[in-house]
Amino acid sequence: MSAIQTAPTTNAKMIIPFVNAVQAVFSTMVGVKATPGRPYIKSAATPNHDVSAIVGFSGEVTGSVVVSFAEAAAIKLVASFAGSEMAVGSPDFADAIGELGNMIAGNAKKDLGGNASIGVPTVIIGRSHVLARLSDVPCVVIPCTTPVGDFAVEVSIKQVAPKS
């Protein structure tokens, strides 16, 4: 008897809070309209963009969310968010990217339900970086467009039963 392998699935209700968070954070904090596109399952480990903020989830929601920007878009969005241009390699640029990821994750977390915590963002800057994820959780990509460039939110989370 052979075991049938099934593809991991994700609950659409866990993606909607991230779509809403992107729109809220970018309109209020960045001052730029972000338009989320149709989410899709990421099948390859290839990178979407050059600058990424990674925020881990733990507790009753585990996994990670990655906010990944094209470098040119990241430069313009950080300038709009921070009020001044910053060099890509500067600590302030990385902090601003991390804070954007943190605000999106934190805004979405409140609507996910359950008791969850988010970690301190990690920022990776460089072309063609590949991020490893939990193997049993699909990665749902929410492509986003803005007037100054594109970015993506990669959601790879799952709900787990509360510990008793």
C-alpha cells in the first residue's frame, strides 16, 4: 500500500488580513497607494525581489511573512516612509525596511485570531537571495503594485492548536 501525498493547503482567511494590512500601512504610513494583486501559491524557491524583511510568527500561528521589494521600489518607498532618501547599505535603510515588514505583520496579526507573537524583523539585501521556509506550509504570494514600483508579501503561516 502506498501513501498518497497531498499538497499542503492554507486557509484563505489567513491571507485576507495581510491584504488589508498592506493597504492600511501603505496608505497611512508610507503615503503611497499599494494595490494587492491576485494571490498565488509560490511553487519554486526563487526570489521575487532584491530587498526582503522577514518576520517570524510563533504561538497559535507559526511560520513567517516576507515583504520583498524590487530595489528601486524599496529606495523610493523608504524615502516616502522616512521622509528622506537613504543609501541601500545604510543601517537606517535596513531599519525602515524592517519596520515596514513589522507593521504589515503586526497589523495582520490582530485579525488572524488566536494567541500569536511576531519576532523582530530580519532584513536581507541582495540580488537572488532565496529564503527557506517550513516544508509543510505553502507560501502564498500577494503581488503588490505601487506608483513607484512593485513588491510582494509572501505568507507562509499555519494555525496550531493552543497548548493546554
